[in-house]
Amino acid sequence: MMKRILCRYLLKVPNVLEGERNNFIAMNLRMLSTCVHKIHKERRHSMVSPCFSSNTALHGVLAPRPSSSTCTDKTQPVPETVNKFSERTHTCGELRVDHVGREVRLCGWLEYERMGKFLTLRDGYGSIQLVVTDSRDDITSLLEGITHESVLAVAGEVHKRPPGQENKKMSTGDIEVLVSEVVILNKAKKNLPFGVRDHNKAKEYLRMKYRYLDLRFPEMQRNLRLRSKVIMKMREYLCNYCDFVDVETPTLFRRTPGGAQEFVVPTRLAGQFFSLVQSPQQFKQLLMVGGLDRYFQIARCYRDEGSRPDRQPEFTQLDIEMSFSNREGVLSLVQELLEYCWPEHLDRTPTPFPRMTYRQAMEDYGTDKPDTRFGMKLQNVSDLVRFDDESKLRAFSSRPDCTVRALVVPGGGAHLTSSLKSKLQNTVRRQFPLTRLISCSSSPGAHWRDRLAGLFSADCVKALEESLDVHQEDALLLGVGSEQQVLELLGRTRVELADQLESQGLKARESGFHFLWVVDFPLFVAEEGALESTHHPFTQPHPDDVHLLGQEPLKVLAVLFAHTTVQICWDGNRVRSLHYDLVLNGCEVGGGSVRIHDPLLQGQVLDYLGVDQRSLQHLLDALSSGCPPHAGIALAVLKLRLCVEAYSGTASIRDMSFVPGLDRLLSLICHATSIRDVIAFPKTLEGKDPMSGAPVPISEQEQKLYHIRSLAPMDDTCAESAQ
């Protein structure tokens, strides 16, 4: 803008010849550019001095945090700019005793009305009480029969409430507005589907069907405003302080081999289809080849993964990629980024975050996203247990990959109820057929040892008691069978038992936010006798394990078939990758890796996976064109909200265990009972939109246009929707 103004001014200078004018303009532009660059550089260096070197542990100096809170809190004053360009002078939530005597204009929705004299007006910032005096019969008459949720514009004077009539539950509870003028901007219809009240809330499906009403709830307003501010702070840090470039990549792309199921988009070219991108993975790697060495994007992603309570078919993620960096660089960047954008009203988390290998996480917690807020680690007692030929557990103990793991719940004996035991056994039968779960607890007249006496020898029972330090009031669970299934079963049971204890009013988890990096994931897993990428085929193998690729990718990992389920025996020599996950309070909120930049190594990995190299020829050609080493990560921002909800005791971990995308991170820092409470227009568990009815069928004419044909016959309702 400054350059354009300077050019226009100089072009009007009459005493400069044409050639001299051009030279004069160029000279001034260079001077202007130098000044602007110097000012920007001094400003940036006075605030932050990050250094993401690939050869050092990276700990940049963070910019000072602004004084304003990242969260819109009802007790905080609203910035004056919020009323700029508006017909109101104030919001409904910002008036205080300091405003007494001031004339104000307010706009909002009628939340409550009594006798035409007392009204509550609500907007996205709070609520305020309005009072109509007895002398204003005209206003009382105007408001007669007014429906709740009608839109009003109100003018009046701020007064202090009479002594004893203050409402401490409202941020504006010390004052009220004496109404002098009311305009009904839009009268709401009677009998809305539900009222915007905290008590007797409608069922979630109804709230989603009429989402435009549901968005008026204060918590929805707070969640979406907080989402906006956190993302803004992320952009600010990456762009202004770290010189990242925000690049939009295409949503329509070609099918990517492996990974999640993609949405297919038909085209007017017969037999030709696009796919909606699962993530910008390939594009950001191509940007590294193109020399944009610091990229980020608030990316929209799509995955067609069917009816799952923990998935949304479309989601948002913060995508980051850096050239000439390594794992340490990415991890340090993310830690500083979160430190900068973390809402001030929440507890701060010390950095650097602790780290744990994938192997250690599985051994101690039975999951690759452990909740480290509580103990109850799994213990390997395989060496303490002996099975004879007559053992009732012989069918499980005879497996080559058999293990025996123990989970001790201190003080949990009284809470290991029959219903909980039955629930756990049903889970074992459905999902862990190669495992036997033994649950023991003491009761009047019985001891937990009695349960084990019928399965193990007296020496084994005594050895277990001494090794595990089990007391009479504790609960003891043993998993016997396939190692992979035993670990996963006990890992899930560990979380369920902690939830059970907390539902009974006991404190199982520490408060606060516990971040954790999980590193050294396996590069491959075996599924149905074939290799698959643990994450995606572009992940760099661990430098200490690259030599194993030329021998056998899974080393001596045995692949065993039973009940049509592939089970993998543990082996410490499995090829590791340079993938890393960020875990917060037992929820994965981010994941990334160092990428393969060598085209020969990338081709070798694709061959191991059975992927036709022609489907990724564009990427292989790019890697062959001089690709720098690069690494990146995708942060799931929505989930961060729900973590705060679980921290506040208002959300369940089940609501956030596998929530994809940037949405995942944000959901951990808001008071939401479901991930759908932090998305403006979410889908249902079945991936549908109740509000619009989508997805809907298309007409036969449109099917012909796109050279497709529906195999399912249309009923009358579908035919009507297709019109």
C-alpha cells in the first residue's frame, strides 16, 4: 500500500523528466523497502529469536505474551472495537457499574420476559437485564405477546440495581438498563424446536438439526470464539516470528495408495474421478522440493471411515513442514508454538515435554497414547507363572507369543463390580479372542487369592503376591494369551477402571495437562500376511535401522494366523521409523515424521508395501529433482478443547480418543460433552447433516452428466430430494 501511494505521488511530480522519474521511483522504492524490512526485522527480533537448527537442540526465545486473554471470558471487558461498524454502542455482556448513567444502545435476542417489565437480552457476549418503567405503556404494549428469541434493538440508560437485587451469577448482575426505546427487528415464531436454556437441553440430534439455534448457547459461542483466537495465535507465531509461508493446497487430488478410505468425486470425463485429500502430505513435500522451506496451512481434510462415534468425515488440521530440519527441530517448534498460543486462563505446561518410546508405551500402558496422569502401569509376570498340561489356560498359554501381564488397581477391589467384570469379559469375547482376562478382588468371606488358586499353583500365587505387592483392598487383573492383544486389552481396561474410580468420587488422575512425545514407532506392521505402513509410506526409517531394510523389514517378527486375525510377536529388532506423536492426557493431538527425501529409498519402501510406483511417479520424479531433507507434523487442534473439558470433569475421554484434525487439539481446552460441540456445523455419527439432510441423491440427469449410475433404487423421498 505504501509503495502504491509513493508511486502515485511521484508520477505527479512535474519537474522530473520521464527517464529520471523512473530512476527516482526505483531509488525511493528501494529505500522504502529497506526501511520497511528494517522496521519489521527489528520488531521481530525484539519479540522472538527462534532458531530451528538441524544440528542442535532447539529452544527459541518466545515472544512476550499479549496481555489480553486468548479466551472470551464473561468477566473480561470486551474490546471497544467489537462495536465498531455496528449500530450498537455496547454488547450485552460488557456493561458494569462503571457504565452507570451512560446512554447505551444494545442489540440481541430476547432470552426472558416477565410482565412486559423485566427482560433479559442476550447476544454472543453475555446477557443484560432490561427494565421498562410503569410510565412507558407504549413499550409495554409493544412487547405484549413477544416471543422468546425475537431480535430486539434497545436504547436506554444504565442504572445500578437496587440493594439486595444484584445477581452474582451474571457478569452484568450489578446493573440494569432502564429502557427508553425498543425496536423489534425480527419476531421469532412461537414454539421453537427448543429453548436456549441451560436446563432441560434438547437431545443432540435435535440440536444438530436446528444448529442455528444451538449456536446461540453461551458455551457454543465461547468454543467457536476460542477456536478462532487460538488459530489466530498459531498463524501469528508461525508467520510473524518464524517466517513460515501459509500456502493453500488443492482439495481435489488423485487417489493415494494406502491410508484411510477416501471420498471419490466424479467428473464429466467418463471413468475419471478425483479424490478428496486425506491430508496435504504429498503437496507439502512437493513444496519443500520447490524451495518453500517453511510451510504451514490450516488444512481441510476428508476421510470416508463410516459410522464411528469418534470420527468426523471432514476435519481441520494445522499442517507444518520444514526443510533442512530434523525430529528435534519439529518437536521444539511445536513446543514453542503451543506455549505461545496456550490460553492464559489454563495451567501452563513445562517444556520440553517428556518423551517415551513406542515400545515403552506399549509395555507400560498398553497403548501408544498413554495417559500419564495416573500410574497403574502394566507389569510383566510371565516368568512367575507356570502352566501344566492340565491347566485351564492351556489353550492360551501354548501360543508362541504367549505372555502374562498384570494390572493392579490400588483400592479398586470394592469398585470391580460384577457388572464391570461382565462388561470387560464381553469386550474380551468380541475383540480379543486370543486372550483370557482374569479379574480378582476380595469380598467378605473370600480373598482374591482364592480366585487364582484354581488356576495356578500355590507357589505361583505367592510369587505374584510378593512381586506385585497386592493388598486385600486392591483389584488384580491378569491377561494371558497373545502379547499384542493382552497389552491392548489391559491398556483399555486401565483407562476404564480409572474412569470407574472417578465416577465413584475417587481421585484417580492428577490435575493439569500432561504432554508427552511418543517416538520410535515401527516403520511397518503386518496385516493379513502383508506389510502396511504404520502411518504412511513417506516416513523415513530410523538411521540405526536402515540396514535392516535390505535384510527383512520385520526382522524375525513372526506372523501367526488364528481366527483369521493376524497377530505379531514382539521383537526388539523391528525396523523403527522417525515418526513421532504428541499425546495430551491420553489423547493423540498431533503426529508427524521425518520424510524420505531419497527417491531410491522411497521406491524401496513402496515395493515392500506392494504399491505400484507409477501411482506416485510425480512424487518420485520430484524427489529425483533435488529434494532437501525435510520433516513436519500435523496438529489436531479441535481435540485440545476436549482435553480441557476432561480436565474440568465435563467431558469423557471416549469423546476424543480418535477425533481427527486440528479440531482434536482445540476440543481439549473447552467445556464440551462431545466433539461436535466445538464444530460449528458437524456431522452425526453416521456422517450425515440433519439440518440440510445431506447426503442426498442426485437426479438421473446429473448421473448421466457425471457418467455414474446409482445401484440403490430411489424411493419417493429420495426422488423428491433429488429434484
